[in-house]
Amino acid sequence: MMDALKTIKTQSDYEKTLAEIEKLLVHDPEPDSKEGEALKILTLLVEDYEKNVSWKFQPDPIDAIVFRMEQQNLSQRDLVPFIGSRSKVSEVLSRKRPLTLSMIKALHNGLGIPAESLIQDQDETKSADFAIEWERFPVKDMLKRGWLKQFSRASKDNVEAVKKFFDELKPIPLVQVLYRTSNHTRSARKMDQYALAAWTARVINVASKNPPTVPYEKEKVDDDFMKALVRLSVFDDGPILACRYLKEQGVSIVIEEHLPGTYLDGSAIMIKQDRPVIGLTLRHNRIDNFWFSLMHELAHLRLHLGSEIDQFYDDLDVDFQGDLREDAADALASEILIPKDIWKKSPASKLKMPDAVLSLAKTLGVHPAIVAGRIRHETGDFRILNKFVGHGEVRKLFESKGWN
């Protein structure tokens, strides 16, 4: 038996104490005997150590899940929200299916299981989440934009340059950006996921280097808040004023041109619970498109972001695709820009005339481009009212102000 009973402080102490307990159990001592008292104390010491530092042992991922299930009296059905379905839960627990990063993230956030316990010993060859093909990133475009710090003709060096670029994204793993299921893409065309991941990383990096000085408060983003933003559109630098105001309310705005193969107008991203970012590409570089894109992403932030989805990618050339979240974001953005009841009563809903545009814009106190954009969208005729929508006006405004 141990010469002196002492608090367990290290893994070595823990293993020695377990060995002593096993020896005592073999002899089955009387509870009131010296050995019996020692067994009680050693058992308490082990329980206390396991309670306080149990996760430091980094158990096998499945053992970690089972341990948490036992702690919280959870059934396999209780794991469905974190893993995806009852069949997936069964396959994961029976070690027939590896954990994906979306599962790891959900289990970590939902059940408090340390990520390091879940990630270790995952067979990267069995999970698409870990299969990063570095050569598929748009290196030439990233270089052209100054995103990469080094470049050469050697593919190995290019990979290292891309890896350094993504290192700045930590603590968000690159594989999570590439493969997570907690995002939503609105597009009629398949987007290049590697280009999308590079763009996302760039947006997050820029936002992280110049964060808002105040915390984001979701309850502030209501109809009045959004309408107040739209009223800034009447100013020549309205887009800049709106972005500044949003940053003052804890919402980062990043202007970053889309990469080839992404067909992207905007994105709403929740880096952390209180760190939302809206990325805008200014793909069409029109005033009407800027305001609808901004309101659409703000609608996602208000209605959807941070619940089941932590990122939305939007190609707004695509109309409603049957997704209720996109339908809701479109409806809210449209209502904020031009309320439905006012639109129906206005001549602008029936006439494609400049006077109708100017009249409704004055009534609402918004930029005429917003009204002209609605008429063009409703009629499906994008050749009309060209002089009102502000072609080429937005990007040069942000460039002149040195935004980002």
C-alpha cells in the first residue's frame, strides 16, 4: 500500500493510485479496517481527480461521447440534433462512421465535449472533411489580389503560401470553412468551394483586423433599424454611411470582390456568437443592387444567423428556390426598401416612367435607384431606367474612401 495518502496531481499519480486500489480490492478488506479506510480515501481521490481533469486524458472520441452521455443521462436519440439522424448516431457510436467536423462542432457546442477530444484519432482518409486538396485553391487570383505573402512556380511553395494565408483564420479550422454543413448557399450554379473558402477566409481576416469597438446586440436589428439605414441612401455617400453605422452597432462590413466560380453577391457570417460579418462583393456594382444585397444579408442576420446556420452565401440573380429562409430574407428586404402597401398604391407599380420613380422615391425618402431596381425586377426588364440604378457608382465610392 502507498506509504502516504496524497492528492492526485498528475497522470502518473493517478495510475499509481488505481494500481493501489486494485491491490486492495483483491484482499476485500473490512470497511472499518485500516485497509478499508485507505480504499475509501483512494477512491474519493480518484473520483475527485477524474471529475476535475477527466478531459485532459483526451479519451478516444467515441469514449468521450459515451462518457458525456452517461454524465447527462442521454440516449442515442438525444444525439440526433448533433450528428444528423438516428442511423448516423448508431454508426458513429459503433465506430462504423467517422465524425465529421460539422458533427464535432455541434457536439462541442451543444454538449461541451472539448474539440481536442473529438478530433484526435480521426481517420482522415475516411472523412471528406479532412481531404483538403491544396492545389485547388485559386492561387493566381489570390496572388493577384495580394492575399499571398509569397509565391513561386514550385507547387510545393504555393501550397505553403496558401497554408500561411489560412493560418490567419485560426481558431476557425479551414476544413470547417470548406466542408461544414452549417452553411447555406443560394445559387443556380455550382460554386467553386475552394474559391468560396478563400473568399470567406479573406473576409474573416479583414473583419478580424479591424473589429467593431462595441458588441453586437441582435435585438437592435428591427424594422426601424433597417429602415433608418435605407434612409441613408439619399446621400451621395449613403453606402459608406450605412456601413459605418452598422460597424458602430457591432456588425463588420467587408467589401471584397468575388472570385471566379463563385457567382456571389453577398454573405452573412457569424464568426462567433457576438461577431457577425456581412461580406459584399459589389458584383453588379449598382446602387440598387448594393441596397438590396445589404438588406438581404442583414435580414439573414436578423432572422436566421446563429440558429442552425452560421453562414449564408447568396447569388441574388437567383429568384426563390423553395427555401423558406431565402424567401423570408427576400420578403423582409423588399418590405424594408419599399413597403408592399405603398408599392401597390404607387403609379410606379404599373408605370415604367421616370416621373413615377422620382415620385415614389421622394415619398419614401430613399434613393431613386431603389425604386428603379424594383420596377426592373418586377417587370423582368433590365434594359429600362438605366440612368437611375447607378451603374458603376458603388465600387469607386468605397475605393475613394479606402474602405477595409
